Amino acid sequence: MNPFSSRASARELAAQLEGTAQRPPSPETARAALLVDHLVRAGGELAAASAPRPEFRDALRTRLLAVAAVQPPAVPSPAVPSSEAAPEPVAAPAPPARRRRARRGPLLAGGVAAVLAVSGAGVATSRSLPGDPLYGAKRTSERLQLRLAGDPADQGLRHLQLATKRLREVEALTYGRGHVALGPAAAGTVAAGAPVQPALGALADMDAEVRTGSSLLVEQWRRDGRDAAMVAVQGWSQTQWDELTALVPALPAPAGERAQSSLDLLLQVRDEVTGLIR
């Protein structure tokens, strides 16, 4: 289904992209919104790889200004005698406000996606850390993806994925940004003066994602009794615990103390789901 085939579907897609939807999206709208997200990311990666060099942009700007400077002025059309004056064109009636809003939503969403893709903001946003200017946009994108998730099991897994993202942010704050792309082995030493408050906030957000995600998955297990998700949570919580345990010695003292409660929570989740597996 083309999401722009009707005003209703276009409005639904625009509401999902703008974060103002009041109800879960239809499958077609969810797929279209995810496609927009993928296009933004792909466009950002392409823009980062193929952006014009600064010297090319400067030379092009100079050339365009030179052309504009020598352009002859526009010649006005000859005046029509009053006796033969053509009637003034009648302005077309403005479209109803509802139609304008329906048309504006998809265009606005598409325009924002295009700007993000061309500017490379999609990549910069995905790599931002707590305290960065684009970090709020990154979290907004994550909330949109959560809204587009399907059943509670899918939502629960996405929350656990976000918990892992928060851990990666704490690692990047501690070891330096190169850790995100190169991994712990290439990060080397702890970054000097690692910020404490952003690390504390990321740990608290990680715990919130762990609680929400594990609760959704346990509720789903109580409805269908399938152990696959519980096995996945069991392995995930152990891996998350191992990585955070290895990180604690490098954390600033307040963040290291805060991380102990995160470790306790991960053990609680692991033990809970282990008791549910048949």
C-alpha cells in the first residue's frame, strides 16, 4: 500500500514521523516510517562519504556570484493599453485547512528526512553521547522506533537493545569516542576527565530500559509460555553484567558506585527468568 494514497494514510504517517500519533500505526504505516528512518541513515552515511570538498564549495559560490553580478536585469513586459487591458487573473480558492494540513504533514516529514540525509545529521545523531547537542534527537528517534514496535515481546527486546546502547555510551564516555567504532581493545587508556553526570544519567536510563524490557518479556511469557524469549533475556543479562563488571574499575568513583546497583538489577533479571524457564 502506498502511504500517500489517501489523506488519512498520509496523516497517519505524518503523525508517526512527528511523534504526535495517538494510537499504534497500521502495518503499512509502520513499514513506511521504518523505511524513512533507514533512508535517513543511508543518506547520512552517503553524505559523509561523498560530501563536496570545502574548496569546491567556495569555488562554486564564487562562480555563482560572478554570474549573478553580470546577469542583465529582467526586461519588463510592455504595458497593455487600458482599452485592451486583460482582466486580472482570478486567484484560485485556497484549499481547505484540513487538506492543507494533510498535504503539509508528509511534505514536512519528507523535507526533514531529506535535510537530515544531505547534511549527514543522521550519522552524527546516532553517534552522539549524553551531553552532546544532538543527543536529544537520538533519543527521540529511539522513542519513535519503540512506538513502531509490534507486540510486547518485540517492544521488550527493543528496550533491552536500548539498555545495551546506554552501556555503550558509558563505555564511550569513559574510554573516549573511538571506543564506539574501534572497540575496547583499541580504546587504550581511560579518557582524561571522563564526565561523571552524563555517565550517571546513562546508567540510570539503562536501568529503566532493563526494567521495562524484562517486564514486557515476562508478561508475554505468562501469556504464551514460550521459553525462547526467556532464554534470550538470560543470555543477554549475563553478557551485559560481564561487560559492566569489566567497565566498573575504569569509571569515576560516583559512577562506579552507581554501577553496583545496575549490576544487582541485571543479576535479579537473570535469576528471575532462569526460574521461569522450564
